[in-house]
Amino acid sequence: MDRFSEYRIMWVLVFFDLPTDTKKERKAAADFRKQLIMDGFIMFQFSIYMRHCPSVENAEVHIKRVKSFLPPLGQVGILSITDKQFGSMELFTEKKERKPPTDYTQLELF
């Protein structure tokens, strides 16, 4: 199988709905977002972050990492999809279709 197959490359999406009523809850939500960003996730929508992963194995590493810093309250969902599936997503802004973001960098060490 091709090393960079659109069926092997993965996207991990993290969806969350976290309470922000108290100062402690707001801090926990902010810390969760910061940890996602530190792990290479980028904001897709306000409560949806995504990360490009070169393989299923790499996606599993990042999913495990997200699970390690889940906030104590709220709901968090984690979804991994292939690059092929991600590429077939239809996105609309102001009723105008736009392409999915592709601003990721593939780092390869020899």
C-alpha cells in the first residue's frame, strides 16, 4: 500500500461542549483548548478541533493523548476519518461552498 494513501492518512476531530459558568469551569475549558493546540490540533469551528495524522497508528497516539487530558465536566467526542472521507466533506460559508482546509505540513525524517 502507498505510504501516503488517502485511505491511510487520517484526520482526528475533537468535538466538545464544556461548561463555562464558573471561573473554575472556564479555566478547565481554556486549558483543554490549550492542550489540544499544544498537541497540534487546529480550530475547525469554535468547539471542533482537528489534526492531520499520517497514519492510523499516529492518530491512535493523539487520541490516547487527548483522552489523558479530558476535562472533568462536559462532553467530548473524538472522531477519526480517512483523508478520502475528509476530502468529500461539503462546507458552506454564507451559503457559498468552500474547500476543506489543507494547511498542514507533512514532516518526514529519514
